Amino acid sequence: MARQGKLVLPNLDGMDFVPVEIAAPAPLAQPLSVTSSGTLDVIKGDVIVRLDAATPATRVAEIARALAP
């Protein structure tokens, strides 16, 4: 459209640009090491769900959501 002269630009009078600053990237969280027992405990009140340490994170999240009020 610009090549054909059909592009209409908005009136930019009075518009200012602001400088952009890029911050340093946040440090990445280090993964937790597996405990020596090889288990993961999900605890909610009196309920303890003991899982194998190799349980996928998605499954752990599903269980945590199921225990939430």
C-alpha cells in the first residue's frame, strides 16, 4: 500500500519517543538435586503423598492441585 501511495499514516505531531533500556537477564534457577532417599513428599495438613523422585513434574502438579482447597 505504501508503494501505491494508499497508506495513510496517523498524525504523529506531538508524539515523542522514549529511550529503551535492556536489563540484564535474570539468573536461571538451578534444578533441585534428587534426595538420597529417591522420594518426593507432597504434604498438605495430615495428608502425605510419597512419590518416586522420578515422577514427572506435571503429575506432581496434578496431585498438588488435587490437594488444594
